[in-house]
Amino acid sequence: MKGTFQPTVYIMASQLRGTLYTGVTSDLASRAYQHREGLIDGFTSDYGVKMLVWLEHHGTMEAAIQREKRIKKWRRLWKIQLIEETNLHWEDLAVSMLGFEPLK
């Protein structure tokens, strides 16, 4: 799956208010696919973190990495509030924004 270069900070979740993972990528479609298919060994595949619930585009990778590092230090409640500011019902944005099939 080949996407376009767009520095992006994103949050994935296992379910509504479930386990959260914050990451950064330059190709969100490819990274979302990797998470959804369990192709990335480690935390996200171990905990079934497959839903894209929040994202923020940046002009440079440096800015995106800096924002990701800040968010990773936040309390869980702050991350939940950040998600719910734009995605109150925790819809899978990979479906609505990237054209993925809904998770089963």
C-alpha cells in the first residue's frame, strides 16, 4: 500500500476508551494498514490496537515527532479528551478518512 508523504501524529485504540497507542508517520495509510493487520510486532499487535481514532498533520517530520513526544508524556485522561474533541464516538477514522473496510 503506497501513500503520500504527510507527517502525521496519530492515536490508535483497541476499542472505545480502550488501550491507546500514540505514533508518528509520514505515510498514515500504510501505517494504519500495518497496525490493522498486526504487521508491527510489539505493543499494538499484543493489545489489539487497530482503530485509528485521532490524527494531526504537520508541516515537517520534526514538528510531528516533537508533538508525538509531548502527547506520549500526557496523562491518559488528557489523551481521551484530545480524541473526544474531534471524535466523540471513537469512530475508526481509517474507514471514514482512508477508505478502509470496517474491522470485524
